[in-house]
Amino acid sequence: MQPLGVVLKDAAWTVRGLMLPGLGADIENLDNCTHRDWSGAVRGALDELNQQHSVILLVGYSLGGALALNAALEQRPAGLVLLAPFWTFGDDWSSILWPVVRLIFRRVKPLKRADFSTGEVRHGLQRMFKNIDLENPQTQQTLRQLTVSLKPIEQIRQLGRRAFTGASMIDVPTLVIQGSRDQIVPPIRTRRLINGFGNRVEYHEVEAGHDLVDPESGAWDQIKERLLLFAALASKAGRNPTPDGSLE
């Protein structure tokens, strides 16, 4: 998220990037974290910002989109920006089978059949693991044997369901940017999400995959332009409340 933060900072916004519990240096505790821990961290950060600033722009990418959406229901930022917002893993059949899968398979190997020659897989891993050599057969084998628990996946699933259910109650200006070639959060799912919003949503599809926050995504200039224009409008509206206290 850092490049996106720099864009907003250069536009005179105070920027706060958040590392969620169980991620980054805290990855060993991921199995013990719930979606309530992640949502609580977002609420705490927003509470601190609200004490110091009159206008808050809440930006969420992928899983962060679900967190931002849920947080906006309680704390009503001046503007909400969702980039490739996650809310579900797949089609209806996978949702039906999930309880069975969760009981039978406690741990999975997500990279067991990964194609390390594809750009999206390589770039994602290189962002997660600095200086990783994906050409090394031993490295590839180690990644294929990497085992993760299904507990965090269940928490992510619950968080997405809450976001989808709460979408109808969103009543703040909202910008949604979606990659047309995104295979992780396909456009059809994002359109289904925003169709349930309670307010009008500004929606844009750009020629990109899931890597919208990457300056090399191919659509970075468009994303920056849309973001900065929306941020300026949200800032203006947030500083000019109507007589009843709501935003213009």
C-alpha cells in the first residue's frame, strides 16, 4: 500500500498505513487472529485519526476493502475508496461445500500446483518475500510444500460475508476501482457487491489484474487520477456539512 500512501501524502493528506494483527512480523500468530481482531485494529486507527483530523478518507484494497467497508458502517468517513474489494472466495457451490472442506482439511498447501512462470504469481511472491529466487528449483519445492491453516481462510470468509451484508447500509461517497483482468476478485463479483450498495457508487474498471496498488500494474496513472479527484471532492464535502450535519 505504500505507493498509494505516497500519492495521497504528496496531495497533502496525512496518511496512516495499517499492518493487521497476524500479518507481517506477527505472522506466527495468524492462526490465533479473528476477523474481529482485524476490524478492531481498523477501528482503533480511525479513532486516533478522528481525534486529530476533521476529514477522513478510508481506502481499502482486496481484503482491506472488506475491512474498510465494515468500518465505514460505524464511523462514516468523508469518503470510502475500495480497490478490487474482496467479499467472497468463489461461486455458490464452493460456499456450500466449504463447511465440509473445513472439517476434512485442516491445513492446505496453497502453492502446491502454482505456476511460478506467470507474472502475477511471481510478482506476488516477490512482494511478500524480498530477494526470493524463483528460478531456483529448491526454492520452488520449498514453496510448494508451504502449509497453511484453514483457520485464517474461515475468518476471511466471515469478514467478506459481513461486508456483503452491510453494503446496503453504506451511505457515504464511495469510489470503487476494479481490474478488468482480475482473477482473484473478478469484476463480476465486484459489480454484484456494489449493486447492493445503499448509495450511488462511482465505479471504474481499468485494464489491469489484481495488482492495482502496484505502480507497474499498467493502470497506475488512471488509478492515481481517479483517487486524487475523488479525494479532493470528499475533502471539500467533508468540510462543508449541510445544516442537519450530514455531508453535502
